[in-house]
Amino acid sequence: MIVMKFGGTSVESTAAIERLAGIVRGRLAEQPIVVVSAMGKTTNRLLEAANLAVAGKRVEALDKVESLRAYHHAEADGFGAATIIDEHFGELTELVRGLAILGELTPRSIDAISSFGERISSHVVALALKAKHVDSRTVIVTDERHTMAAPNYAETNERLKATEWGAITVMGGFIGSTLSGVTSTLGRGGSDFTASIVGAGVDAKEIQIWTDVDGMLTCDPTVLPGGRRVKSLSFAEAAELAYFGAKVLHPSTVVPAIEKNIPVLILNSRRPQVDGTRITAEGPVTTSVAKSIACKKNIALVNIQSTRMLMAHGFLRRIFEIFDRHETPVDMIATSEVSVSLTIDNFGKLETIAAELRDFAEVEIEQDKAVLCLVGDNIRWQPGVAHRVFRALDPVNVRMISQGASLRNLGLVVAQADLREAVERLHQEFFTDVDPEVFE
Ligand code: ADP
Ligand code: ASP
Ligand code: MG
């Protein structure tokens, strides 16, 4: 068996779904399980409707739902999906009305709303392929951390093993349910993760992630177009790139794949003839230092200075205990004797965190920063990488630098306004002369 996951753009229109059908039918011999995202930007639209509803803008919220309904009808009625679309939109409308009355949006109700995208798209694609439909909420079991639930692998794997798969089976990505049957989601971009959970659970031969780019590119095309395709990567490199912003892969995707050593492929649904990127345990044998540059925008740099002159005992523990308690992940860290700088991309609790830190430290927050990360398994073996990075970046002001313990990434913080120039300079330095075995 293989798992084939198609993202939002790969199911956004009649034409896209027809392309998908062609690609899937070409792989019938491998009994594909097709995992689909919501059509186009549906998840964003659903969340906007929910926010309007609880903000007292009931009419606008319902209008948004109606235009989403019209979009689904326009693109999917041709596959015989009109009735199923209306059934789901009936339920969705009730839910949005309910939210407008309650005026409160809990993580659990966010999941209820945002699940509709994949619930509908999976039916549409199953109809288009005349395939078996499996409701992901009956097999993907998660904990109760709504909007970012983690899979309960034992229960999920048992259910996946017990599932009767069709010649082609279609299921929605992103969604699952708790042990007590309440709808949950795996976090934004989570359909990749679903594909990998399913792939590992059924011992698939391959997990294919079909998207709108030729594979993992040497730089984020939204920041700097024109990057090269990386033909192969190791799981560790892919995980690091995903974590530091390469949106093409959800950061958790490789976790189940590593467990069962299943190759993950990134492929372009508009250009299926391109080989894409192959991600495996070993990765390629090459002398290339770096594989790609990942970046994350809208980062805050938090500078924390001990108010005592010397590093007080327990200083770091107190700092991280506060971030931990407020469930705010820290991405990069640099420390000196009396100060710590760290980056975060989740500002929800920043005010509270800063207030608590100020009990024992001076805190300064710099907004509008970006992180860029040079990633490659070979970084650890090559002397002088940091020198090359700084020489290439020369006029760009680097606010912080950090090399993870894995030694396969070199992270830098720059002003967001400098991001493009920084990426361009690093790209020029590390991806001009490249190994043709690994890059195209
Ligand atoms: P899907 O809807 O198929 O899941 P996503 O939008 O989540 O697609 O991911 C694909 C996008 O990831 C690309 O369109 C591209 O803009 C972005 N991206 C960011 N970094 C990279 C990278 N290094 N290589 C390829 N794509 C990247
Ligand atoms: N539809 C979900 C999202 O937009 C999941 C996904 O596309 O992977 O986040
Ligand atoms: Mg995605």
C-alpha cells in the first residue's frame, strides 16, 4: 500500500481534483490510501466565520458560510457531491448560529468548525474517484488538546489495522477524535501528519505528499523565488527544515515515518512527471554542506538579563519554567553569563510571561524579527561554515546566532526587513555550485 496526501491547492477546483484522480488511478496497483486537505483556503474561511460569529457579526459569519457553500458546489457538484455538501453545510450553519448565540469560541468548538473542510473534501474526492470513504475521526484517535492534539498511537494503530481498505480509500487529513468521540485536529497543516500516521499504521511502502511545488526547495519560494529542487534529504534534515519554517512539510510528519523507516516523498500535483524530493533515514551521500535554508517570519526576540550581576543559581530554570507554564515554545536560545536571548513565534501569552520574568530580570522584547536556518547533515563535519555564513551576510546585521546540538543547523535572527537579502546572500554562497546528484 501507499499513502498519497493531497494539500489544499491540489484539491482546490474541479480541474485540480481531476488531476488528482489521474495521478491516483496511475497507482492503483499499490492500493492507495488518499489523504486530502480541505479544498483551497477553506480552513481559513471556516475560522474567519467562527471568529465573526463570536464577535457578534452573525450576518457576516453566515454570509461567509454561504459563499463557502457556493464555492464547494461550483467546484464539486460535477462529481455528484451536491447532496453531501448541503448536508454538511446544514450542520455547519447550525454550529455557526450556536457560536453567535454563545459568543464564545473554545478550542473544542474551533476544532468542530475547522473539521468541516476535510470532512467535506474527503467525501468529494471519494466520489470523484468512486473510492471507499473512511471518516478519519473513526480511526485517528488523539488526546484532548484541541487545535493541536497529539495522536494516541496505540489506539489509532489498532483501528488502522482493523480497517477494511478499498482498492482506493479516501480520508480527510488534519482531523481525528478523542477517545470519547469528540472531534479534534492535529494543528494547522496537519494533513501531512495524518498521512504519515496512516502510512506507519498500515506499514505503507511509501508516503507521498502531493503539493504545489516541485519538492523541498533550497529556499522558501515565498521569500526568494528560484531555489533549486533538493532531490533527497534525511529524515533529520527534513524535520529540522519543517520545524524552522519550511511549510511544505508539517514538522511532525517524519516522526511516524522514522519509526517504520518509510520513505516520504514530496511531489508536485501540477507537474507529476518531476521526481520531487525523497526523504529517507540515510539521506544522500554528498559533500554538499547544506541542503536548504528555512525561514520563519514574525518572530519575537526576548532578551532577558539577570538583575543580579552574576548568573544567579536557578536563573535558567526560572525562565524556562515560565515559558513552559504558559505553553509557549522557545525556538532558539543563546546565553551568556547574565543574559539569555530566545526567540518565540507564539505571542499569545507574551505580556504575562514578560511580567513574570520582570520579577527577577530585565526584559526587552524585539518584534519584527525573522529566523533563518541553514540546514544540512554535513554542517557538523565541515570546518568554517560559520565563517562562510558571516562573510556572505556581511552587511546584514545578525541579532543572534545559535547552533543546535544536532549540529545540523545554523540558526540566525535578523530583522524581518533584512530577511530576503539574508536568504539571497546565503543562497548564493551555499547553492551556486552544487552537487548535481542532490540538487537540480
Ligand atoms: P499544501 O496545501 O499542499 O499542504 P502548503 O502550502 O502547506 O501546501 O506547503 C507548500 C508551500 O510551502 C509551498 O507553496 C511553498 O510556498 C512553501 N514552502 C516554504 N518553504 C519551502 C521550501 N523550502 N521548499 C518548498 N516549499 C516551501
Ligand atoms: N486544512 C488544514 C489547514 O489548512 C490542514 C492541512 O491543510 O494540512 O491547516
Ligand atoms: Mg501543508
